[in-house]
Amino acid sequence: MCFRDYIFQLILGVFALPFLYGQAISDSLNQKAYEELQKGFFTHYLQKDTVQAKLYAQVYFNKAGKDKDQTYLVNGYYYKSLLENNDEKRLNLLDSIIDISKGFTNKNFPTISYYDKGAYYHKHGQFKLALDNFLKALTYNKGTNKEYLEFLLNQAIGILKIEIDENEEALVLIKSCWQYVVDNNFREENPEMYFNVLHSLANSYRKINFLDSSRVYTRLGLIDENTARGGVNYNKFLLLNGILESYASNYEEAENQLLQAISKFNNKTDKRLLSAGYYFLGKTYLLSNNDEKAILYYKKVDSLFEVNNDILPEHIGGYQHIIKYYKENKNIEGELAYTQKLITVDSFLNKNYRTLNKEIIKRYEIPKLVEGRDILIGKLKNDKKQSRFYNIIGFGIIFLILGIAIFQYKKRRLYKKRFLEIINRESDNEIKRELPKRKVKEESIEIPQDTIDDILEKLQVFEKNGEYINVNVTLHSLADNFGTNNSYLSKVINHYKKTSFSTYIKQLRVAYAFNRLKIDTTFRKYTVKAIGQTCGFKTAESFSKTFFRVYGIYPSYFIKQLEKINSG
């Protein structure tokens, strides 16, 4: 059972719904009360009728929004999140619930939303984010179901800590969960949760090497009459028992139980259980001196990682044995391939686990460095290949440098040509290079002609007086000055200037800079930033880019060439 199912059980308990609601859906759901919409939603949700469930959830949500009732709005968001399959959208819904419900008192939100987010990140191997959200959920856990939610959160954090090898802390949490399920008769009331906690407890004892205790709880799961033989719960305990048999050097029995267990797991829903089964089968075969089969199952662990991009720290040891196996058999290609795979896995662990458990670094980085050193030694023995490699690199560098030199030479010639083209013209008006123009259809802009004429006349004065260099000029401010509105001014500029307002202003400003730089030697001594700011640009980068788009050269180059002409 997934995390969402446990929370759904809580929601059912909180609302105590009579799910025998059989009233047909009327044509006007908007007339229904919240309780009726709630009943309708859960009825269809339980029946997996997502179409009708979404309809009820949306109407409930809209009604809450219209009434501006935050409690009902949170419920609406949560109903929608239960139905949302898109991960990003579901996280956004949960964030909306959190934002609204942080100020709630004696409510189950935002605790449930933080729990759901933690479960999502845990499922996707983002353990730091998962733990952060679980801890936030505990901080806000002050609602009417405080004890049950605390139990769920302790269980989730305990399982996470098992997976990141914080085993002593995990055991403390899982033992408290076990006490809770026993005290509340979960074996009869909620068997799925009961077996989940029981399995976590047995596994926690295994991870701290309390093997006798682990066997006791594993056996308790195997012999329970509620554990359907061959079902997922039974096979989880069978897998764990096979691992314990391997620890006890009962390799034949371990092999049989592990093979039987993994044959029943689903490739999509039981990925970590499969990974554990493959890893411990590999370990069992290795301990019984069957290297070929050990390598086969260690490779299966890697195949799961390649498909799912997920692996637990406990299962990484197989890579080192594969590398060692290839090295002993003098298979350099295989050794290099799995060394690279180990580096990839190591990077994954570093990103997802080591921020939570520094001990993993001690356990896995040194072997990785040793293997990397051995590979380098092997490469150094092949002088011919090494020489060829460096020759290729050397020629590559030469061609790269030559290519860069040719590119720079061509660029200088192009810039020089552009400079000579523009400097010989009397003014900027002759220059044809322009910023990209907006395509404007030749059609009426639906503005009175006298208004158009007035705006064009004022634009002419605006340009003549150089008012565009004011950094605070905007479409709105200019429209106010002209006694018109933003829409009219924008349309006239688009139609008659063949460009947008922003581009129009930029063109005027760089034209001003161009003409002034040609005649004002003092202005040339300013920094590019100061020149740009004088012309109305807020940053040097914006000024330089616009200048280049219009003239094909940068202002710094233009100034340099002007100074050369003057000094000559």
C-alpha cells in the first residue's frame, strides 16, 4: 500500500462518511451542499470513476472559492490532488494547501500535505527533500488525528533511515510504530499497515545485526494466517528470511527462498525489493564460490538502476565485485565499463544520500579511488595507445588554436568593413542595419486620422528634442505627455514606425550615441556604461547589445577606431 492510501484511510476516518450514497447526480451540482458533494466525490473515487470524481471535486472547489471558505477550499485542493497523476501539478496543489492552511489550528492540514510531499520525494529517491517535508509535517501536527499522523510520519522517517543506513535511529522509530499497531489492533483493523510495520521492524533488526530478533519477527510475518501465501506481504517476509539464511551460511536454502520471492515481485511497483533480491542472490552465490551467477545477479542490480535511476547504498557493493571479476579475467573493456557505472552510481548516492549520512562516504569512496588508480596504471602500460592519444590531442589543440585565430582575423576584418561603411555616412539616417522589425499587416489601425496625425507630430518633436534619452520614458508616461492612451500610441508606433515601442526607443538612443560619439571627443572618453546611461540605457550590456544589432560592431570598437582616425 502506498503513502497516499494510508492518508486516504485517515481522510475516510476523519469525515466518517456513509459511503452508501446512492443518489443520482443531478444536472446542477452547484446547488448541492458541501456534504453532498463530499459524499459524491468519495463514492466515485472509491469506485475508481475518476471522471465523475473530478466533476464533484471541481464543483466542490469552485463553491469553496466562491464562498471564500478556506477550510472547504483546502479540502477541494486535496480532493483534486488525490486525482492528479501529473507529479508537478500534484505538488503545486499540495503547496497551495500548505500556503492556505499554515494558520489553521486543530486541523490535519498542512500536516497531511507535507506528509504527501515527503512521500513523493521518498518514492523518487530525493531523500533530503523527503526528510525535510516529514519533519515539517511533525512540526504542524497538532490536529485531531495527531497520534495517527505521528505514527505515519515516524514510520515514513524510520523506513527512510533504514534505507540511508541510519539503522539505530530507524529501529527506535520503528519500535514505537510497532507498539502503536499492536495497541490499536492493526492486525485485525488494518492488516496491510500491520505487515508493513512488522516487515520494517524485522529489517531494522537485520540492519543492526540483531539477527535472532530479526528472525523472530520475520517468522511472525511468514506464519500469520492473514499473510496470503504467494502474496506481496508473504514474499517480502520470504525475501527477508532468504537474506537471513544467507547470513547463516545456509546458501542453498537462501537461494531457493530468494528466487521464489523475486519471481513474484512486479518490475514497476516492487523495484527496491527486486534490487534487494538480486543483490543478496549475487552475494549468496559469491559466498558459495559461484562467481558466474554472482556477477549475473549483480548486473541485474545495475540494470534496475539504469532503468529506474534508483539504488540503495546497501546494494552498491556488487559493482566492486564485477570490476574485480573483470580485472582478474583481464577484460579491460568490462572493467572500464563497470568502473564508469560505479562512478555514476557514486554520483547518485552523493546527491541523494550523503547529505543525510556521511558514513556512506567512508564506505564507498576509498574503493572507488582504488579502482580508479588501478585503471590508470593499466592505461600507462600501453605506451603505444597513450602516444597515439596524445598525438590526437596535440593535433586537435593545434587545429583549435588555428581555427580561433582565423575566426578572430575574419571578425576583425568584418568589423573594420562595417566601421568604414558607417563612418563615411553623414548621419545615422543612412544606416540600413536595424533591430528586428515586427511584421505589421497593412490594414487600418482603427484610430481617428486626426488623432494619428497629432501623435505623429508629437513623436517628431519628441525625437527632435532628444527626450528619448530620459531613462524613465515609458509607453505610459509618453502617452500621458501626448494626451492620449497607451493603446493608441502603441498602435501608431507599430504601424508607422514599423516596430514596437521598446525597439523604437532603443533605436533612437543608439542613434543618438552614434552621432554624438562621432563629433564629441570628450564623450568618447566616458566608459561604455556611462555612455549607455547618458543615452537612457540602464545597463552597459543592454546598450552594447543594441548598438551591435543596429551597427554590426560594439561601441567599444567604434570608439577605438574613431580615436585611431583622430590620432592619425
